[in-house]
Amino acid sequence: PHNQTPAQHNVPSDMESSEVCILVVEDTKDMQDFIAGNIGKEYSVLCADNGEEALRVLDEQSVDIILSDLYMPLMDGFELLEKVRGDERIRHIPFVLLTAQDSLSSKIKSLEYGADAYIEKPFSLEHVRATVNNLISRRDRMHKTFQTSFEISMDNERMAGPDGEWLAK
């Protein structure tokens, strides 16, 4: 049976709580626990059993990265990815597909749907961690760039005379 509320794997009490939250979408309970148990050592983790449950979690929780299996009942990884990319509220969330499917067409389709990464099973946890860390770093760089651009834009609006003209150029 599916959980009514998403499973949450908490960071151990001896570690500092991470502000980064990862949603693991995986229908195989053992794989879900394996991923969440290992990633949960560094990040907060929420779990969903399929795409439909993941969308409910995304409606209620703030999530930084989605790690999703490709083949699941009710709503597969491609359908979930398509819904995430089509929703203005959550389309910015980095999305990683995890799959045993090793076909070129699946890889191309994942990129066409907007996946940020495609990791084949069996995978190494180091590869998953490196991918997650890379996506978090990229997100943080984008936030800083946006904040800096916004601050310059605001200053530019307040400036008049030669300084304002120079900034405009």
C-alpha cells in the first residue's frame, strides 16, 4: 500500500541539518530506502512511490532536487518530468532520472523532456552524490547571478547622470 504521507528520512542528530531537500521517487521500497539512507546522510530526503505521489509532495513541500526512477506504476518518470517542467511553480527544480533502461532513445527523450541528468542503474553512490552536488552548485551560482543582476538593475534605476548612463550601457 502507498503511504498517505511522504516518508521522510531525517539527517542523523549528530550532523548539522541540511537546508537542501531531495525528493526520491522510486517504486521499489528497497531501492528507495537505499538511496534515501545514503543521500540522507548529507541532505534532507522525502520519498514518493510514484509520480502521482511525488506531485502531491511537491504541492506541499519545498524541494531542491528530484531523483526519480523512470519506470513506475500510475505515473512514470517521463510523465512526472513533463508535469514538473510544465508547472511554473516547480519547473526550476533540477530533475535526475535514475533507470535501468540503457537505450540511446531513452537518454535523448530524457533531455527532450528537460531532465538535468540521466543516471543508469546500477549506479555508484559517488556518481549520484557528484551529480546532486553539481546541480546544487549550479543552482547556487544562478541564484547569486540573479541577485547581483537584480541589485545592479535596482541601483541603475536610482542612479541618474553619467553613472546611470554608464551602467545602462
